[in-house]
Amino acid sequence: MQFSIDRDSVCMGDDVDSHRVTLDVRPHRTLGSLLAQALREYRLAAVGGEISWIAEVTYGGYRHDERGLVHPPMSHALALLHVPYPEGESTIIPLSNYFLAMPLRQMAERAGGAEVTLNFHYLSEGARWRPEEFIARYK
């Protein structure tokens, strides 16, 4: 079965070429194993600064309901990837063990024949704050 992996562009010029790749995957694999493979083999953009990425799965297409309303594809956050700057170790926080453990076949069934994509969304303001810094800023 086919799954796509894609990421946001991080700056002007980064969107000149597509970042989308399509993989042939075994249906019994899990979304978590696909994400682990993507983290090993799929290149995320490097930038000068502390950032984060949200890894999410998106499936289905735009659809119209009986009232004529348009509904976008479904998305579920899988993990938060944090990249410190200028040094330190990157971290990954799982956000949905339910979806990370889901077999790819089951995700494809949810999509109803529409495309399923593992997306990486860039958070340019992904720097960490201590709780007291956040509270002081937004009190």
C-alpha cells in the first residue's frame, strides 16, 4: 500500500521543490513504525534557532455533507519533535499512543480510499519556556 510523507517549507526558496515522498509500506505496520522510519530517512529542514515540528497523520479528502457544508480532511497529531539550538539533544514527545499503535491498513480504511499522509508541520516559534516564564508573559 502507498503512504505519503511531506513537510512544511521553512523559508522562501525552500518551497521550490516538493518535499513529498511516497512509500510502499506493508499494511500490518503501525503509524509509529512509519514515523520512526521517517525520522531515520526523511530529512527535516535545519534552521538557525530552536524550533519544533508536529508530526501528524492526515487522511480523507474534502467532503460535502447532506447540508452542503464542506469538511476538510481529518488530522491527528502523533508526536512533537523539539530541536534545541545551538546545542542539546532533540526530543520526541508522543502525543497519541492510540494512533501511533494503529496498523496502516486500519488508517487506510478510515481514509476510505483517499490519500493518507504523514505530515511534519514546522513551528517557527517552537522555543521552550519554563512554566514561570509563560505564566509571567500571559498573566
